[in-house]
Amino acid sequence: MGSKHGKPVLREEDITQLAQTSGLDRKQVEDHFNGFKAEHPDGRMNKKEFATMLSKALPKKDASKMDKHVFRVYDTNLDGFIDFVEFMVVYYVMADGSPEEVLLKIFRIFDINSDGVISKKELTRLVKDMYAMIKSESPETASKEMIAKSAFAEMDKDTDGKITTEEFISACLGQEELSRILALKCVDIFVQDD
């Protein structure tokens, strides 16, 4: 995404890339951009605007403590804002991506400090923040500490104290129970109930 005279513009290469990856045609991409620009005149969404949008989009989900984590999935350049291209790329990966592509985005929710690995502290914090979502469906759920400890053990296959993207994806695709539940709860944030 670029800027012309201080106004956000969609570059030709962004239109082409989004049309190729999203299944939308060029006109639809431009229409979506104009809608995004109408809501966000500077062409970017900050954390507060994102949290507001998330709560409106997901009124039935207790995801209030998850907005800062989900924001990281979209803010791929880590500038503290989500621009239209970042928003659209994640949206279409979550909607139509392969399981590996989706899990790669979900990994960013767990990797709180964006260093490329998940520490036990990061996983514990995320479990604490998403515990209400887990507990609402399964009241007999184990404690936050037990879930974090067990999920970490499932994912950290080489027991080096950190979870890599490969270990995370492998645990989730390998149907490790807690890993799968945590990943599905995160996916649930992106998927609307009908």
C-alpha cells in the first residue's frame, strides 16, 4: 500500500497480488479498499479501532482479552497499525488457506514478542487470556496452569524450552489434544457462527 499526497492508495502490485490470492477480481479488490478507506481515512487501523471492530464482529464470543493477540496476526510489519493489504492477506488466508498457512498465522497469536518461538511464559499468558473462551464450552476444564503446562509439553517435542513454528504446526495437525483445542479456539475468533 502506498500514499499519494498523504492519502492512502492501493498500488498496482497490491491489486494484482490480492486479486491472485483472494479469488476476487481487480474491481472487487478496489471496492473493498474503498470501503476500508471509508472506515479508516488514513488507510490504517490502530489497536483500539481493531478491538472495536472485533467486538462488533464477534458479539457472542468472549474474545475481549484476545484482541491484542489477534492484532499481531494482522500487523505483519509490526508498525502498530493494520493497513488494507495486511488485513486482506490475513482474511483470505484464514478463509481459504491450507491448514499449514492458517496455523502459521495462528502461531503469531501465540508468539507474543514476535521472536519466532513460543516460550512457556507466552503460552501461559495466552491460555490465561483465552481461558474464558475455553471454559464457556467446557465448564469442567482443567486449570489455566495445567492447560498451559500440558499444551507446552505436547508442542515442545525437543524439550528445549521453546516451541518453533514447525513444532506448533506438527502438534496441531498431529491432533495433540490441547494443542488442537487452543488452535481451534483461535481459529474460532476468525470464523463467524451462522
